[in-house]
Amino acid sequence: MTSVPTAAHDEQHPETPELPPITMFGPDFPYAYDDFLAHPAGIGSIPATEHGTEVAVIGGGLSGIIAAYELMKMGLKPVVYEADQIGGRLRTVRFEGCAAGDEGELDCELGAMRFPPSSTAFQHYIDLVGLETRPFPNPLAPDTPSTVVDLKGESHYAESIEDLPQVYRDVMHAWNACLEEGADFSDMNRALRMRDVPRIREIWARLVEKLDNQTFYGFLCDSSAFKSFRHREIFGQVGFGTGGWDTDFPNSILEILRVVYTEADDHHRGIVGGSQQVPLRLWEREPEKIVHWPMGTSLSSLHGGEPRPAVTRMNRTAGNRITVTDAAGDTRTYQAAVFTAQSWMLLSKIECDDALLPIDHWTAVERTHYMESSKLFVPVDRPFWLDKAVDDSGVSTGRDTMSMTLTDRMTRGTYLLDNGPGKPAVICLSYTWCDDSLKWLPLNANERMEVMLKSLSEIYPKVDIRKHIIGNPVTVSWENEPYFMGAFKANLPGHYRYQRRLFTHFMQDRLPEDKRGLFLAGDDISWTAGWAEGAVQTALNAVWGVMNHFGGETDATNPGPGDLYDSIAPVELPED
């Protein structure tokens, strides 16, 4: 979901038979979640005396639904609370009355819309619920017909990186050199592919200590490859692959390195039918292997079809229990609870007592930095952008009428999503972040569309996008969503220690006894916020934590993240 370049990596690190594929295996916590999920022994069990015990799961996004699903399989009874709709920021919205031919209704992805193959634990659940993926039309991606890079009023049409002016290729090479020079990119990428834990930890420990206080922009400025302001400006405004970088410039460089090391920015795929289908299908799925519950049990059946409503209060009560009150006024007390909603909800929407978390964890929640993000989609009659453009004399230029577009204008990123020749299609007119997203905040969907169409008309003066629009625009500003208040976490310099506290919260034998039983999860608790893989990994951490809390254990042949924790724990920086 972040805006990061991809073309830079392919020439240095082509897929070869000698190296395994890259996965999101670390670098902070190099644990093989994909292998853990695939193991025939399963991911753990609890004593039979605890079967049927209720566990609160607060938040019905991807992390919450996965945690609930796996806890149900162990024989516990998850009670899911959801303030809005199942899926969280996996939010697929249908255009009313706009059919897409054989594929049903037209839809758009207001949240996560593209996923890297390196998200192998997430892919486990995509496969489990029987969904398919297809290439996502990122700029300059192999399956993208064409890309237009428009900067300072000058547009360049490209079907590959070689079609762009030399300065853009210079910027790409500068980024490659910067990563090698300042972050041992090739060495770390290889170690991650080989799952060489000692080497990963050696490289990353040195870099965390060196770079925790460094911004992304400062990292560029320190590189001999990026001495040119012009190169930094181009890189920030349009970048390569999925777009420009400048909205990330104030963030910690460690956040960026996690993404590029694991190629989370590469080879993206979209989910056919929409990403929200993953949690929705898990909600309805009847596991083939389940303990305690009869065959045919699903999360839906345990809840009578609907999750509990929004949580309004959480507090600790006698016996170190977690007491939860919801919007319907129902109050229940649990031995354990998993909290997967945006962490800021604990500061605002939910009344909490201070005893829920240790004070250092409250500080980490308060310091969490969220990025803003907005999108606007329109349905169109067909993929007209594949028509060939003509010049002033009416002669075909051989170029597409319109292309995936990266620009420094208000729209920033425009994506063209077709369903096949002649079928209704969708345009993401604009995808923006941070300050660029805030520019849209006061405008309603139609006002946003008008500004976007004006910007695009300056790039494509002969293209009448409006005449192809067949329905109302759909928009979102995640910073204005009451149960999110931002798109996802992005650590600022100096925040590594805070993130470590949140991620390691599932290891509760390190906590005082009166601070145990509540487990934090969700992608903002992970090292890779904004990526579905982080939501999956922290859900599995929380499941291990709950299992351990109830006296359960993993099979000796399939140790869980907590079992191996001491040998792969994240770098611990001094607090003094």
C-alpha cells in the first residue's frame, strides 16, 4: 500500500534457479509464518478443560478474523466485536447498478488493493478460501499496457523504463546505488531469500543502531548517489513502480528498508472479486480440522451471523480478567482478549483504564504515527484507454489514448482497471498520501472528481473521460474514517523502541502478572504496517499468546513464534 519504486530491483536481482523466492521473512523477526501455517501438525492446542472458553476479539479486520478463526479451530470460542463491517481496511465497494459482464457487479478497492507474492502467510489464506489473483497494473509493470510520467507540465509516454528520458533511468540507478551503499541491499536480500537468520540479524542489528534516528530523506541526502536535488525531487514526485516517495520522506528509513528488502513493493497482484472476500469467506468458512466444535461450525454460526457491535469500554476486573462493554450495552468478562483495531482507538473511541497496558506500551500507542490516504474511483463504460490516440491530422500515433499516470499534479497516481475488451471498467482517478490526501479532505466525491478530471485533462487534452463515466464516484479519506483515523502506521525516526514494545507484547511472560491477558495485534502492531502480511503475522503471534495463556502448546515439530522468540527476538536498543 505504500508508494515505493520497483523497477530498480529487477535488474540487480533477477529471479534465478539458485535462489529461493523472496518472502516477508524478517528482517526484524525472522520467523517462518508461512511454514508454521502449512505444517500438518497445526499451529497449537489448548487443554481440553479450556475448550469452549470465550475469548474477545476486538476488530473484525483481517487480523481479527484470522485470530478468531485460528482460536476457534483450537476449541476456544472467539467473540468478535466490529464497529463497522468485517474486513477493516480490506474494503471492497460495489458501484450500484454497474454490471461488469460475466464478473458481476463492478467494484473498487478503497483499502488494500495490491499484494506482493512475498506475502506468503497472507497467500495461505487467499488459497484457503479459494480466491484467485491477477497482476495489478502498476506503472511500468509487465502487464501494464503503458505509463505516462507527467512532471512539471512535461509528459513522457512509456511502455518500459527504456522509453523514459535518461534522467529517470539515472534516478533509478541512483536508488539502486543508494540501497547498496547505505543498506547492504544485495546482502540482506540474499539472506532473506536463504532464510539465513544469523546473517539477517547481523546486518539488521547494525543498521537499526545506525539508522533509527534517520529520516528517509536524510538517508538519500547522505548518499553520494543522490547528491543532486533534481534527482531527489524526481524520485520523490514520481519514483518508479508504484509511484513517488515524497510522502514517506519524513518517515524512518527503517520503514522503507523493510519494504524494499522483502520486495513488498514488487510484482503486485490484485484479488479477483475484491480483497474483502478474504475475511468475509473466513467468517463463513467451516474448517475441515476443528477441535471441540462440531463439523460445520464457522465464526458466523458461533455469532448467529453477525459480530458483536463496537466496543465502548475495556477495563481490568477481579482475577485479572478483561471486561468489555459494547455499544448495545452488553458487558462480558474474559480471561483473554485480542485487540486488533487501530491502536488510537484505545485513546479516543474506547474508554479504557490505565491498567490495561504497562505505561511504556501506552507511550508507544500514543507515539504511533499514522499516514493519511485518499482514493477516488469512477466506473466507465469500457477500457477506452486502450484505443489508439491520433495526432492533429487524424493519423494514429500507435500509443494508447490514456495510460496509468504518475504526476506531480493533484491526482498523483491514476490507475486503469479493466475487465476485458468492451466490458465496463474502473478508473482510480487519484490515489494520494499525507499532505496530498489532506488537500482532498474538505471536498465531497463529486467535487473531488471535478478537480481530478481537470488535472487529467491537462495531461490528456484530447481525452474526454467524463463521457465514459457511467456511475457515481466512490471515495475515501482514511484519516476521516471514525474507526481508523489514518491509513496505517508509519514510524518516525526514533520510534523503533516503541514499535518493538508493541510487536513483542504477545510475549507476556515478560510482563507483570496484572498486565497479562490482553494481546495487541493488527498491521500497525507489525513491522510492516500497510501490508496484509503484517496483519496476518501479528494475528498468529496473538493466537500463540492466547494459547500459551491458557496453558496450551505447539507441536514439537512446529514451534510457534513464541517458542523461538529468544533466538530471533528483535534488536533491543538501550533505553538510557
